[in-house]
Amino acid sequence: MLTIPKPLYDAMIQHLQDEYPLEACGLLAGKDGVVSRQYPIENILHSPVAYEMEPTQQIQAIIALEAAGLELSAIYHSHPQGPSAPSETDVALAYWPEAAYIIVSLQERAAPQVRAFAIREGRVAEIPLALL
């Protein structure tokens, strides 16, 4: 299970909404399955159907979370016009098996659909999400 405090959850959703209709992305960090920090990262593809994190921002976020004694809890991104499920590309590019992958569908912007997944060696399993 991955637990996200409501203020961080709301900040993540707001970040994704602000970038609509483009995909947006970022990292969540914490300990023992409880998120305590959010790191919005620029999508350098500026695309409605794909994302790639800006490398310098991504590295800076990883350094900052490790310096704070935190773990990479989740990688999040939006699907502005798609479902809250991993695409083939999402599965193929899941390079962080220890992190959850949160996908937020914005097909209904007033009611984003948020789901989390473990993606390991091409296998996908949904992970329960809880708000704190």
C-alpha cells in the first residue's frame, strides 16, 4: 500500500491539471510506504501522449530525497485523454522497480482517476492507494 497525505495528493493533482492538455510528471518520496515530499519535474517532450523527465531536475530530486533520508516512493504522470492504466510504453520504460507508478487519468478533469501500480520485469500489479 502507498499512503499519500491529502495536501501532497492535492498538490500532485494540481500540478497535473496545470499542465493539461500535456502529460505531466514528477516524483514522490517518503519512507515505509508513506509519502512526505513531492517533486514536480518538467516533461521535456511537451506532449499530450508521452513524457520524459527533465534529466537535471530528476537527478536533483533524487539527490535531495536521498539527502533527506527518504526513498523514491512513486513516479507519477498524467494521461490527459487516456485511462489510469499503464500503456505499453509505460511498462517498457519502468526502470525503477522499487517505486510505485501512479497514473492519473484526466479524461474527466473534475474527477481525476488515480491508480498506482508495481511494474517489474514487464509485469503489472495494482497497488492500493490511501489518503492520510
